[in-house]
Amino acid sequence: MRARVTPGATVGGEIRVPGDKSISHRWLLMAATAIGSSRLEGLPRSLDTSATADCLAMIAPVVRPALEAWTASPTVAGERHGSTWNREASTLDLDTLDLQGEGRGSLRPPPRELDCANSGTTMRLVAGLASSSSFETVLTGDPSLSARPMERVAKPLRAMGADVTTEDGHPPLRILGSELRGIRFEPDVPSAQVKGAVLLAALAAEGTTTVAEPIPTRDHTERLFLALGAPIRSDGTDLVLEGPFQQEGFRGAVPGDPSSAAFLLGAAALTGGNLTILGVGLNPTRLGFVDVLGRMGLEVEVDIEGDELGEPVGRMHLGPSGTLRPVQIDANEMPLILDEVPVLAALAVHANGPSRFEGGAELRVKESDRLSVLAEGIRSLGGEAVEEGDDLVVAGGGLGGGSARTAGDHRMAMALAVTALAARTPSDIDGIESTAVSFPAFFRLLHSLGADVEVSD
């Protein structure tokens, strides 16, 4: 699919974004393995979330009917194929998923390999869950996921007692579960996914599990565990969990995804619009990009209005601003804004000077080599950007317009469309079907907010 982006329109209004993917993966895993009934509202209609639901359906037969009904519902199918363009854009379908779990002990051997599709979060978190099972689980994925590093999660799970193998450090992951023991784990690379996998395994492990985290990462796992009564605490930079622990059923409404919100905020910033995003997650470990936007001369107001299972929820507002300033991101800040680097780079293209994003090695092992795809995409649209080692340098000064490809990466599709909104001439973005991974309704909502965007097959 292709999007034709014509500059000149203003993006603004009041909107909701899909539920937070990171939170949804974790809530699904905990609800499916809880004892008792759980009700989850507002799960995002994305391929990544569906991948987790599909995997759980294969190993948790007691909740399989409910999960299969949810993933097969018309709303999911419609969003995947872009057929919902003309729906009322100010609201998103906030379905309810009811699960009646029977605990971790109800897990059963899967009838086939578990397909994680394009979702690294699914693969790593399900690996943590499967590591305490009494059967073998094989986790596979699409070609993009199959190229991503998995030893970083296999190594600590082995140390806890599971038999985990990879193919030269990559998927498929073969996991033969076992009785687990607590460990002290100090990750080589900051990763909320690996931390989450270890903590999920620790729920079934005997003894104390400690995760040392000198550089903070997203804390959705530990917030959920605390809300559900798990014996987890923070000792400075260490997370400590005393296992084992079996959670009971729970209820929650998934907050809107702040990473998705960042792309719409970027669109409003580049077109001089007023934008308010309602019901969005305001977890401080996810708002590093707000600080960066402030340094670029954009003021984002953040108001906390409530709480869902330990996650602060509220609204974001961005008003019109002046000239965009360049920004410098160092390697220590990079882990806090990893998912938002594409949209921040999209904004930096239009700053009045060069911006630098340092320490982006982890961006090379996402759905695409995002450093390379960003640099190439910006140049294809008439701007200037180069890679210097694992740093990205964006010259600023604006875009002329042109044609760019997304490399099958959902965040590249959104970022390139956003930056094209302020180009001097129209642009074509090829491969936008990839937005189904995280934000299927992105172009529909962008259009509803005023952007001049035409989508075609």
C-alpha cells in the first residue's frame, strides 16, 4: 500500500490512540495464567498483540476459545486490511476480552510451533512464561524477527534452569521448561523485554530473583506485578522478586499507547496544529520523548487523571509552536526513547540546524535497521541525513519531497509520512501496510485530524 502525503494542511483536534502494546502483551500473559476471571478492555487491534494472543491460545487451552474469538473478530480483520478508513475517527473500538484462567498449571504442550509473527516482545515474554513448563515450546517468527538477537533472553533463562536453544543466537527458540531457581541477572544491553521475561520466569521460580538495572527501562512488568500483589520490590537499581507467586484474576482498561501518540504529536507540531490526546498512558519511563520535544521548542502538557493497575493515565496536549530547534541525544538517553527516535528524527529534519542521535546500535536490530532506513528515507524525500557508526546525524533545513520506502517497518511508515507533511512538495510513502503491526488506524486517524493523505493499494 502507498500513501500520498500533500503538505499544507493542519493536523489538530482531539483523539484517542490504540491501547499500549507493551502493557497489552503483559496483561494478556498474566490474565491467561491467572486463577479466576479477568476482564481486559481496550486491547489494541494490532498484529503484535494478536501474535501474543495466538501463542497463548496454543498453550492455554482453557482460555483458547475466548482468545481465538477475539483474534478472529471482524474488527481485527478489518483493521488489518485497511477497510475501516471511513469509520468515525475520533473513537477506536475498545473491545472487552473476558478470560477464565486456571493458573500456570493449566498450560499444555502446544500442537505446533508458536508463530510470534513480527513481535519480538511476544517471543521474549512467552519464552519467560514457557521456561517453567513441563513440555517443549518452539517459538518462531517471520524473516524480520528471525534475524533478531535472542541469546540475550536465552542466557538468563538457562541460568534459571530451563533448557533453551537458539540457532546461532537467533530464532527459532526451543524451550524445554524445568523447575526454576532464582538468580541475580545483570543484562549486557538494557531491555524491558528481557527483564520482563526473567520476571515472568521468576514467578514460578524458587527463591529470590534479582534484576540489576543501572539504566532504567520500561517498568510495565513490575507495575503490573505490584498491582496484582506479587512480592516484588525495588532496592535502588535492583528489582527483587521472591518466588513463587500465582496471581488471581483482575480487571483493567489498557491506557493509550504514548509511542503511538508521539507520531500524531509530531504531525501536529510540523503543521502548526492544536492536538489533544485523551486516555493515554503517562508512565514516566515512556515519556522521555516529551523531554526531547521540549528541548526542540515544543511544549507538551501532560495531565494525569487516573490509574489503571499501577499505570498513570491522562491526557497530552500540544499547541502551535515556533521554529524547531536541533537536538542532541546521547547514548545514555537513547534507551528511554528508542521507539520514538523515528518520529524525533522526522521532526529534526525540519529543525534550524543539525541534530545528532548517538548510541543507536539497538535500532539496527528492530523490525528493520532503523538507522539505515531513516537516513535513506530522509534523503529519498529530499533531506539530508547520514549514519556515523551507530549515530544518526540529521542536517535539518527541511524536505523537498519525493518517494520513500518503509522496509516493512511500521514506525518507518509513520515517521516518513509525518516528516512529509512539512515538505515543500507532495511525497509518496510505499509499504504503509506495515502500520498494522502497532497502529492499524494511523493513516485513517491522521486523515481525520486534517492531514491531506490519500491511501491506495
